[in-house]
Amino acid sequence: MAAGLSLDHPLPFIFGILGNLISFMVYLAPLPTFYRVCRKKSTEGFSCLPYVVALFSATLWIYYALLKPNAYLLITINTVGCIIETAYLLLFFAYASKAVKIFTAKLVLSVNLGVFGLVLVLTLFLTRGSQRVQVLGWICMCFSVSVFVAPLSIIRLVIRTKSVEFMPFWLSFFLTISAVVWFGYGLLIKDFYVALPNVLGFIFGILQMLLYIAYKGRKEGKSNDNTLPIAEKSNDGSTLPEMVNKDSQLSQPEGDEEKVAIQALNNLVV
């Protein structure tokens, strides 16, 4: 039996269970955002991209785990993730404008069906046995690393505005703990495709918490042009960053901090 589920090796099992519990809480982080969406019956300036990418990540890791012996703890949390992210996307689609619905449908079809289907076909027909696991492991790891770069935009925003308004501390805290736990799990079962990406997650998580401590209690920073970013819909329904004057009547949606944070976290629940 694999170390991850063997009673003779309890540590990997404990780390896996802890990872499942913490990751489940992280998956529930967008609930306030979707409560707002349902209450206002509008997606406002929120983007569907974090949920599309999170769903893609979860399906990719399920495929990887199915090729590994007894990787049930990876399958359980990512199956839950698929269900939750699908629910988020259905709610998003229900309350989005027509243009955003079209854009969301195109994104889901291209990423969750197109890209995943391409990965599935290529790995099934061009690789065999252990080579297939290795190739898919590298794909998962490279995707995870690319997603972990996302916090750089949040860090830059905090430094520029000298405000932690867009970076909730507890979200950063649980992401850091999640990265530590999944790194430990991957290390204990000798699965470096799981362990290595979470090193970046830990580094960025610590950096975000240090920034939070440094800028905690400060008022919103005043940049030279007295502006803050707000999501604006483009012609194709996607959202683009736009600089909006803070003194104008346009304001950042209340739940936008969840959107920004989700882009950095929700996609890498291994």
C-alpha cells in the first residue's frame, strides 16, 4: 500500500487529511462574493477567470491522482473542488450579463474542455506507464508554478497603495498553512510534483503576511494620480483593469478582495 494511506506510515495520512480540511476552507473563501452576487442579482465587475482556472486545476490533479497508486487524498479534495467551482460558475453564469455569459462560456469551453482534452489525448496516446505519470506531473507542476506567480499583482498593489484592503490576512494565513501541509504531504510520499510548487506558495504567503503586518492600520495609500484599480468589462465581456479616481462615484465592489485573492490561491489546492 502507498505510504499516503498506510497505517504503518501515519504522518502522510495525517498531512493529507489536514490538507483536505484546510483546502476545503480555502475553496469556501468566495462565498461572501457569491452571496453579494445573488443578493444583487449581478456579477458586477467580478471576473469568472479565477473559477475557470480553479476548475481546470482540480480536474488536472484528479487525472494525475488517478494514475498514481492510492492517491485517494488528492482525489477527494479535488473532486470537492470541482463540485464547488462548478457551482460558483453556474451562479456566475446565472447572474452575468449576456456579453459576460458568452465570454464565460467561451472560456470554459476553451480551457476546461479544449486544453484539458488536449492534455488528456496527448498523454493517453503519446505516453505509456510511468512516463505518462511523469509527463502529467510536470504539466501539473508547471501550471501550479505559473498560478503561484499571481500573488505578485497583489503584492504590487499593496506596496503601491500602502493599503492591505485588497489582501485579507486570514486568507493569506490559511494559504500559507495549506502550502506547508501539502509540501509536507508531497515530501512524505516522495511526490515532488506535489511538494515543489508549494515551496513558492509558502514564500509568497509569508511575504503577503509580512506586508500585511507592515501596512496594517494604515489608511488607503495615496498614489500620485490618486487612483485605484477597478474591473471594467471589455467589449468581449472580459474584465480589464482600469484606473479610476478614488474621489469619483465609481468604487471597487465590496467583495473584490475575495476576487483578487482567489486568483492567487484557489487554483492551487493540490
